Amino acid sequence: MSAIEHSHAELMDGVYRHQRHFYDLTRKYYLLGRDRLIDRLDAPPGGSVLELGCGTGRNLIQAARAFPDARFHGLDISAEMLETAAVAIGKRDLSSRISLARGDASAFDPEKLFGLSGFDRIFISYSLSMIPEWRRTVAAALEALNEGGSLHVVDFGRQERLPRWFKGALRAWLAKFHVSPRDSLREVLEAESRRTGKSLRFDSLYRGYAVHSVLTKA
């Protein structure tokens, strides 16, 4: 890793060293839209699926159960989170279908990490808001897609139709965990859609609390 990547890895390990033990129990109340994303992955039989910022492995386990004929891969920069993910995946007898690797989501090599040239589906669930080089992550994900593949993203939205006090309180609380909603996400995805020739579907959920986006072959 570069010095910047190493610094971010240390930060994430520090944040999640203890939180990882109760992460899934608490996050289900406010990481909204994750199951919607998984339901709509439409992973093809025999296809390959990558989650960037896989954390505890919760989403990978859900997706592997939903699409039993696909193979899944998870990338995270935090060794602490990957340790938790490996245990959770093993307990559910999914180690043969889910592989994990440590790396930076903004600059990763599918061949070196997973022995693959690309993926049929890539999804990013509430991770862009924690990745400093999040724009590069979007570009890297699109670069790693196989022909006809799609990129799926769910994350915090602009909260534009929620009370101002709620938005302010939410963002102040998220900042304590180094989370920054990406208000320019739509514009970045639209630019990537034009650059790559992919079509974009961008849905605002729960009065703008979250967004769900899909970039796919036009």
C-alpha cells in the first residue's frame, strides 16, 4: 500500500477494532436500502460478483444465499473487518463460494487479488461515504466490470426532503465515524455514464435519506 492507503487502513482498523463485534446489530437500523440492492443484483448463473468495502461480510452472505449459482468476492481495506467477515462466512459454510482480499477499493487489481480479469456485478454498499478517493473507486469499479456487467451503489443521499434539523443531526453523528455523504454522487455517476457509455438509473429513497444507483450496459 502507499502511505495514504496505509494511513486510511490504520484509521479503519481503529474505527472498527471494537465496532465490528456489534456492527451488524446496530447498522440495520440506518443503513437503509442494502437488501433492495442485493435483491436487484440479478447475478447470472456462474457469474462473478464483487463487493467493494465488504466489511463484516453481511451483504456477501445475503447475496450468496439469494444467488446460489454465482461466486462472490469481497474487498476491504480493514484487516479487522476481514477477520470478522471470514468467521461469519465460515460459520455459514460459504467459504467455498465467497473469497476475501485486503486492498484499496480506489486502486485494485482483480487478477492479483482474485485471479479474475473482471466481474459481472460489482456493488458498493455504504462505503463510498467512507472512502477518501471515492470518485476513483467508482472509476476503478467500472474498469473492473466484464462486458455487459453492472455497477450497483447504495449510500446516504442528500436528505433533501427531510427536516433540516434531522439532516444536520444525522451528518454530525456520521462525522464521528468518518462518514461523509457524497452530495455530488449523482453528478459523478452521470459523468461516468457518459464516459463509459453505460446507462444510469438513480433512485432517491426514503425522502432522500439514501440513494440506489445502477450503471449498466446501455
